[in-house]
Amino acid sequence: MPRLLILLLTLPLSACIGPQLGADISVGPYGTYVSPSVSAGLEGGGVITYSPP
């Protein structure tokens, strides 16, 4: 099941140019926080970026 979910979530990125996975790491007084993100370029120009809340 998790493999199917990952495939369905990444399928739209196959139509994009240069998809990238990234993560920001913040260290603060309440501990370490990791914020994942996905970005990709579009053929017509522009960029799509998603970072979960």
C-alpha cells in the first residue's frame, strides 16, 4: 500500500522538468524541526512548489 501511495503522489512530477526533493532543518529552543518540500519546473515556464503545513 505505501508503495502505491508514493507512486500516485510522484506521478504528476514525471511531467515536470527537474523535480527536486528538499528539506529544511531548523534547530530551536523546542528541538529540531524538519520541513520537507517538493519543487519542479514546468515546460511553459514557472515553478510548482509544495511544502506540507
